[in-house]
Amino acid sequence: MSTLQRNITALYCIKVSKWFSLIMPIIVLFYQENGLGLKEIFLLKSVYSIVSVALDIPTGYLADAWGRKKCLLAGCLIAFGGTVTYSLAYTFGAFLLAEILLGIGQSLVSGADSALLYDTMLRHRREKDYLKYEGRVIMVGNFSEALAGICGGLLAASFLRLPFYCQMGVAFIGIPAALSLKEYNARTRILHPLRNILNILHYSLVRNRTLRYDILFSGIIGASTLTMAWFVQPVLMHIDLPTELFGVVWTVLNLVVGIAALYSDALSARLGENKTYTFILLFIVGGYLAVSFCLTHAALAILFLFYIVRGFATPILKGYINRQTFSEMRATVLSIRNFIIRLTFALMAPFIGWLNDAFSLALALQITALAIFLPGLLFLLLQWRKE
């Protein structure tokens, strides 16, 4: 097997180890069985988000300075430790430790995987194929999530801890996959890390204006698709969809994202960069508005279309950023994007939740559409003006 194919296959396996989550369909039931209330559950998820946001940029720099392969291996090892901790945990403190380990593991992998994939394409003079393979990696992740949703529910029918035991095996897959990776263009000495991180931040968000607007636009779109993922269940509840169909809808939506990601390179080539940006922004904002004005079973079709655009958007926007980034800072820059996505979501989510509780789901969707459209349009106009 060539080093190109070996790296791609290994990255597929790492994606599966992260996204084939058998525990998600039953996680709330599992918490409740172990004596946790909703307050403790949200606290655990907040800790995970804080750890991920705090470490995104430092671990991205670590991947550039220490090596993508080393970071991916460390991330898979720590995430495996988090999964083992969960499977053996019975108390809030143990669950908290598991969430911290999983957050650290996620941060180490985030950015390093896409950076190594792009470097692999670059070394083999196939950088034009990056979008195609990034789309395939995302497709593998979403297909894994969709299939795991079904498998996890079936396993939990025996007893609730069984999916966690099986999840250990899934998490372990990433370790030998990371060991098999071939590293490209990585430095091995870390000199003045804080100064280097600040220099990369200055270059990405100040000096290189094209890259700045690409990162900010991608951050807004990423936050908007993440926010919609949390709107899906309230929408299904609002239209009184039978509970047993929730998992089916979730599975279909994730399959849609995976299939759309596979064709992202064709869309980008057909429309060109500026039209692709406009297409993504208008369809994302339009999806929010359409759902808000159509909170009936027809909203399912709108969500279906929204998730198609979500599948297109992620690999395309990552590809535009990678194209403008030097290899020695690529993982850090991608981590800056992830940081903006998570920070934007963290700032928006409490307010949007309050709007939903105090007023209505429709108003929350509409305000979210406005919060996405205004900065998204601004960054597009600034980009076009610069050009």
C-alpha cells in the first residue's frame, strides 16, 4: 500500500474511532441511572466545551511544532483513556474526569487530521484532490455516527453500560491507525511557543486579510450548522414527531451530510469560490428562516436540504483555508477556525435558549438567522472589496 493510501485509510479509521459513538443515543438515560440530574449533565458538557475551546489553538500549534502524527496518537490514546474511564465510572467526579480526557483528546486531533491530509496531498502533488478526500473523511464520520445511533440503541436494550464497553473497542481503533501514519513537513523542536502562536494569530487574523475573512466566515458558518444540530430535537418535539422516529431522523440527516460532503469538490469547481460562499450563506440563513415559518412536518424536508448544504460547506471552507496556509502553521490555523466556531456557539447558545423558553422556537430560529447573516455578509463584502 502506498504512503498516500495508507495515510488516507488511517485517517478514515481515526474518524471512525471518534464519530462511531455508540453512547450518544442513551447517554442521558445512562446519566440518570447513575443519579445525575439535568443540571449535572449540562455542567459536564460545559466542562467538555471549555476544555476543547481552551486547548484548540495550543494543541493546533503543538501539531505544527511537535508533529501531526504525534498529536493524533496522543489524542487517540487520551480519548481511549476517557472512554475507559466512562465505562468504569459511577460518580459525577469520575464522569467529570472522563469529559476532561475526552476534551483533551478531541483538541489534539482537531486540526491535526486535516493538516496531515493536506500535507499528504501536497507531498504527492495531488493537492487539487484535497477537497475530494476531505469530503470522504467527513462522509466516513457522518456515516459512522448514523450507524452508531442505531447500534447503540440496540446494545442498550441489554443493559445501559454495554454500549460503553463496546465503545472502548471503537476508541482503540484510532491508536494503531495513528501509529501507521506517515508524517510530512513537521518540525520537532518547540522554540518560543507563545511567541510563535501569537505570530500565527497575527498572520492569520491581521496580516493576511484573505485568510482572515475566510477563517471568520468559516467560523460563522460552522457555528450556525452546530447550532442547527441542537435545534433539530426541539423542532421534532414541536411538530409532535413520535419519539421512536427521532433516531431515524438523526440517522438520515447524518447520512445526508456524508453524501453531500463526497460531492463538495464538484460543487466548488462548478460555482467558483465567490458563488460558493454566497450559495452557502444564503442557504444556511434561508434554512433557518424556512424552518421558523414552517414548523410542521414540512420542516423535515427543509432540515434535509439544510444538512445537504452543511455537508458541502465543511470540506469546501476547510479547503479554502488550507490553500492559503503554510504547512508549518496549518494545524494551528485550522484550530483557530475551530476555536471561533466553538466560542461563537458558546456565546450564542444561552441567549438562543432563553429566546426559545421565553418567547418561541420560531423567534429563536429567526434571531439566529439574523445573527448568522449580518457577520457572514460583512465578511463576504470585505473579502470582495479587498479583491
